[in-house]
Amino acid sequence: MSDKIVFLFVYISFLIVFIGVGLNFLENLNQYGDYLIDVGFKLFQFWGAYLMFKNGTTKDTLYWKIIRVLLVILVFGIAFKIMHWSFAGIMLMISLLGISFTYLVRFVTKNDFSVLSILKFLWLFSTGIITFLALTKITERSYYAIPFVLFWVLFIFYLSKRVKKEEISK
């Protein structure tokens, strides 16, 4: 999938968020507004993460193969959780902690400690750990704001680097 299509999806996600914000101003429709804001932000994070990992250097390593296996376990864990089947929690814990610590090892062993790499690591690690802690009810869901803010900073920094790179190549 080309980056232009992914950017289109990112812009559509922003549009969904802005429609949700608009609906929040209407008394009768504010519950739909909250839902659209939540969905829009989740879509934004998904497509933004896709864009960053698609253009990243992790995909060419052994760590990416391990992370892909853990992502499959995560998808199955989510499906098991939805169906209220046994072992859903174990699959979710193994996959979230596994992804976080695999990326930690990858981050420590690579020689690139640029701001973008540090932000990507902090976002991915905090998302995995905070989601794990929220699923096990050790912390509240309000801590999701930490990876969310990190993701915004990361995505804005990624876009600014990308724009500079395109200006240089012209």
C-alpha cells in the first residue's frame, strides 16, 4: 500500500475526530461524538503506526519476525477475549509483554539512538506495558494518555522529518 493512501486514511481519521468534536457540541448527539473521537484517534494511531513501521528498519531483522508471531498471538488473544474463551488473558499478556521486551532488546542492541528511534521505542514500550497493566487491573485506563501523547509527538516528528527529506530530494 502506498504512503499516499495511508496518509489519506490518516486524514480521514482526523475528519472522524473533528466530526465527533462537532457532535459533542450538540446536546442530543454527544455520546456519538465521544464514540467518533475514540474511533478516529484509534484509527489515527493504527495508520500512523503502520506508516512508521512500514518505513522503519525493524522490518528487516529477526526481531520483526518475533514481533510478527507475537502480533498473531495478540490477535488471537483479542478474539478469545471477545468470545470470553479461556486463555485470552494469557495470550494477551504474553504478546504485549513479548512485543515490548523484544523491541526493548532490539532498541538496546541497535546503534541508532536518534530522537525518532527513542520516541518510537518509548511509544511502543509504554503502550505494551500500560495495556498489560490495565488488563491485569494493576493500573487505571487513564494511563493510556501517556502512550497517546507520545504517539502524537512521534507522529509529528516523523512527519517533519519526512517533509525535510522530501524537500532535500527535490
